[in-house]
Amino acid sequence: MRTMSQKWRKKNCKSEDEEDKTTGVSFRCLTLYGRGGGCKVGADTDEECGDPSSRRRSNASEEGSGGIEYGTACGPDEIRIGVDCFSHGVKERFRRRNNRRVAELDEAVNKMHLFLPDDILEMCLVRLPLTSLMNARLVCKKWRRVTSTPRFMQIRREGLYQSPWIFLFGAVKDGYCSGEVHALDVSQDRWHKVETEFLKGRFMFSVISVMEDVYVVGGCSSLTNFGRLDRSSFKTHRGVFAFRPMTKSWWKMPAMKYARSAPILGACEVSLGFLPGGQSHHARQDRRTPRTRLGGVSDVYEDPHRLSVRRQNRNTFDENEHLSSHYRKPNNSAQEKSEQMCTRGAFKRFIMIAVGGLGTWDEPLYSGEIYDSASNKWTQITQLPLDLGIVCSGTVCSGVFYVYSENDRLAGYDLEKGYWIQIQTGPFPPRVHEYYPKVVSCNERLFMLLVSWCEGDGQIGQRNKAVRKLWELDLAYLKWKEVSVHPDAPMDWNASFVGDRGTIFGVEMFKIFGQLLDFITVWDASATRPCWRRVSMKRMSQEVSASSCVTKTMAAVYL
């Protein structure tokens, strides 16, 4: 039809612009020449006049001769209005109908979104993995508010919807401490990178995870070449930083009493009425009535102004005031906020302990400090036993902070009573002294990873092979028992291992044949037949230098 219309236009260019005087209908409507009535003639006018039978269609003979008759019921002036293209009318009707349906659908969706209860929305969002949850927070303010409440965090933690994440700190690029944090989503097997300004230029620090937060304690930084891994002239720090992966936020914590690099850390959750470091014993003594000598006569016989009694009362009052202020929580906004969170059940109290490490002059330290989240400050504790030696690893298990020394001795610090205990166990497993043992805990069980020889007792031979073994200490009988053998050869002398929720995570990084390799392994203690397995085949070591093997440290968090 379009081809015939084009031919008709070429032949009758002038006649197309003129209207038929008898009918007053424009010939520009090309669908008039189609068979079957492509136009709806007189539709609008006939419907308005109320006589639908007044329409007449031209027959085939009339179409061939070109004589077209129109039946009208409204007058000759309205005949032109009655000619309407069928395609245009149908398109308009479909457009209105589709717009009406889209509007109804949008209205239904809006009503469903407006009246969707927060509990149902919370149940849907709490089951998302962390990467999807971070994207869901960008949808609207309501979703961001729902997913940021302490109640949401508590439901996600107690509902077992969290998945393990491994955070690797201490990355070095081209000799510079970049401060980047590499995070591995174990469930998705995907690496993420977190950049921060807090850790740029800092190395030899220690990290530990408490609930959903990671704490960075101590460390060093170069004085002459800032940012470079240079220990010729360095400064030891006592500052502490906190990192929350859920919100990607960093903040400063109260600094330690002493500057430390590579301290041995331990942390655990405690009850709200817990008094660390033997303070409960002192608090019981403080509740007793202080002994005063107000009723004595001989003491003030030669003191008419009762100066001795006044001095004694003043000293007693000052001492009681000091003790009461020591155990009274500070009255500041941050502490009031933490108390309100405690009362609501959204805040859990924890303590963190730091012992050993290297001091300002790179000397080994034997002192220790403990941090209480309720008081928000560090308190010095008793020093390590003198004959223990330099500690190389430690962990908290069943309310005791266990540390292992380079002299193959084990000691424990009772967090509630506040004193050290030297633990006499059975014969220690033989080990290669170039590799320091790592003490970890999970499910209230104490483990130790060390490198030993398959055959012989420490002498290198042709048939001897060094392997990394996992040992468990029986806390009732104090005997070591071999549990498992690590599948990888112990190529990394600074391998990192941490335990959390019944799982031990390990990171090994070493350079061999000019290539830097890294392995992530996991040992599940809750399995019926626990064994080591690799969780990631993607190499993170391609983005860092070989110096990261020495400075790396890790933390495992369930998010």
C-alpha cells in the first residue's frame, strides 16, 4: 500500500494538496486507498451524534472507480472531523491502556513498599552476604537505617547468617608501607582491597578481632624515610586504631601506657559485672568499714587541736574517694552512651590484653597491659614471670590468656584473678627452633602449631622431612596430643594462624624461584574428621612485595 501511495503522489502532486469539494476529505490519509477500510470514517462524529448506523463503507467497485460516498448525520462541516486514521486511534488506545496498567502497577508496588513491615524487611536483608548487604544499603535511607541498627547486627550474629572474612594487614609495595588491607571473602572466594590513611608508613604492628571489629595495636614507623620499611631509625608507637568492616570506618582508641612493636595480643568477651585484673578482690576489701581511731583517747591526749585525727580522717577520706572514683565509671558522653547500649542489650563488653613485644630501643618487654571497653582505658598488669623468657605467641581460652615463650615454656594469666601461672605440662613436642610455635584457640580448646621433623629428633638428614603439625593440649591432664598434619611444606617461617568459632585459619606467604606465593588454609575443628583444606586459589601476592612476608599479620572476622 505504501508503494502504491508513493506512485499516486508522484502522478498527482497538485491534486493531493486539494480537498474534494463534494466531500471535503483530505487525500493525505494514505490508508484510504487500502482494501478493507484502513480508516475509520466518521467514527468520532457518529459516536458523538449517537447514530452508529449512519456510517457507510465503500464497496470494491467504488474503490476501483475512485468514487467514495460518505453517509453523514451531523452536517457537512463535521465530515472532515469524522475521518480518523485507524492506526493512530488504536495506538492511542493501547498507549492509554498501558499507561493505566503501569500506573496501577507502580501504585501497587508503592503501597507494598510503604506498608512492608520493618520486621519482614529486616528478615530479608539479614540473610544477604556482606557484599550484597553493602550494595543494599545504597538503595534508600530506610534500608540503610534498618541495616545499621544494633538489633540488626545482633540478629545477624546470633542467626548464623555470617560468613568468615580474612583480613591481611602489613602489605608492602616497592619498599613502602602502603597501609592497604586485603580482605578475602571465604564463601565467595574473592579478594577486596581497603585503603586507609591510618596505617600508611606503619609496620610491625599486631592485630586482633573482637566480634565484628578489628584492632591494630602498636607498631613502628621510619623517621628518616617515612613510609619505607626502614629500621635504621624508627619510632615505636603506643597508639591503637579500630576498624569496622561493616561500615568501612576507622577511629582512634585510647593509647597504651608503653610503646610496643609486635606485641602479643589476646581478647575475649566478658559479662557486664566483670572486674579484670583482680579488681573484684580489692572491691570486696573496699566494702569493709575503714579502720579509724576516732574513739581513742591516748592518741589525742597531747594533741589539743586533734590534728592527728583530722589528718587520719582526711587520709581515709581521700583514700576512699580515690578508690570509689577508681571503680566509678567516668561521667562523660561516650561512657553514658556505652551504658545506654549495655542496658539495651546492643553492646557487649570485652577486654583486650597486650604483653611483650619490643620497646622504644628495640629491647624485649616483659610488661603487660589490659584494656577494658567499659572503662575505655588501659591498665597495667603484673609482669611476665622472669624465667619464662621472651614470649612469641598467645591466645585467650576459657578465661585464661596463654602465652608460649621461645624457651618452650607455657604460662597463663587469669583474667579475673589477675596473676600469672606457670603451667607444667608433659613433654613438649619436638620442634625446629628456627620456626616459632603459634598458639591458637577455638571452641574452648587450646592448640599449637609448630614445625618438626618426621624422623629423627632435630638433625637434618637425607630422609628427614620438615612438616607443620597441629597439637592440642588436654587442659585436664596437661598433655599434648598430635591432631593433624598441615599439607603444605613449612616454607614461611612467619606464617600466621588464628582461631575463631571452631575454625583455624592460616596464611602462608613466601618467595621461591623468584615468584611470590601465598596459601590460605582452613581447619574445621567441628567436623567429624577434621582436615586442612585450601579455600582460595586466587593469588593476592601479585599486588605486594616480598617484604610482606615479614610484616604481614592477619585477623579473621565473621561478617
